[in-house]
Amino acid sequence: MERVGSVEWHGSLIERLDLLAAVQHNCECRFDATLLLVEACASHAMLAGDQRALNGLLWNRRLARRLRVEEGLAEA
């Protein structure tokens, strides 16, 4: 487990890297002219403090994978 702020990531390294890539892709943080953070976006706020959302994302990711395997759309 990796602790980030007040939350813990319970997934694997690959799952963490995929999550970070998705957050980076959707980042809408606002910075001032000197590149200081003015306002964190919802994605980064979730990473820093929403344990329930992170747990839900991980659970749904694993559920989707299992369902694809059961339907023969992915290998186990």
C-alpha cells in the first residue's frame, strides 16, 4: 500500500500508474503567472483526500476485468 496524503492506494503498481496517467490526462489545476498552484482540480483533490472514491475506482476496475474474462473478451 502506498500512502498519499490522507488516503492509501490499495492497488498494484500498474494500477497506480494507470490511475496517475488518467489523472494527468484530465488535470484541470489552475496556476498563477509564477506557476504556483491556485486551485487543485477535482482529480487531484480525489487523489489527496477521497479514500472512498479511490476504493471504488479500484473495485470497479477489477470487476470490469473479471467480467471481461468471464465473457471471453480477455484472457485470465
